[in-house]
Amino acid sequence: MKEIFEQGITETYRQKSNHNQQWRDEEISKRNQAYQDELEIERWKLNHKKQTPDSYNTKLEQMRAALEQDKKQVTQTFESHQQQLETNREEGLKSLKSLTDKLKETSKTLVSQKILNPDALTNIVKETGQLSQPGSPKRGYSSKPWRSQISH
């Protein structure tokens, strides 16, 4: 059961990480395209004598610096998101371990106080584990059809 949750936490991390990488690539691509568009405008101005070569070169340097700054900002945001994802994954795994340990301790206490017998505990674990397996009944649906026939 614990392994299933660990796999879920790891898979969620992987999906979000891939999403972050895709976002970063799209943002950099958008900013590169905006830079190219602005560059074309500046070239047109230069070719049509709307500005001097010196002002063109100055504008070009400003644009390059702005693009580099944008790329750094996108990369920093990406790295920040990646770090937060890693932190969340680690906290999720720690929380899962803590909950598992508490469940084990509570189970031992219930068994030792004869509130719950070990066989019932084993059946609970088996039944709970089956709920998360592919092809098993979903929550709220009984795997034992006779349960629905009991009148209340």
C-alpha cells in the first residue's frame, strides 16, 4: 500500500516537473519570437532611413540585454518551481512515512488491547489494498454483492 502512494507521489512530481519544463521552453520561445519581431521592425526602420545606424545598434544592444534578462527571469522562476516541487515531494514522502508509522503503532495498540484482532487487521489491509489496484471495485461499491441485499 505504501509503495502505491510512493509511486503516486513520484508520478505527480514527474508530471509537474515535465509541465514546468514545457512552460519554461514555451516562455523562452515566446520571448525569442517577440525579440525577432522587434528586430524586424528595427531593421525596417534602418532600411527606410527612419533611424541612424548608431541608434539601431544602441536599440539592438538594449533588446539583446532585455531578452537575456527575460531568459534569466524565466529560468529562475523555473528553478524555483522545480525546487518547490522537490520539497513538496520530499514532504509528501515524509508525511506518508509518518502516517504509516502512526498506523502501525495504532494497529499494535488496538491488537494489544484486544479491540481489533490480527486477522481483521490483515483483512482490512488486503481489502484496502485491493481498492487501489486496477480493475478492482471503486470506493462506495462493494466487492461482495450480498452486502447490498441486506435491509437496514
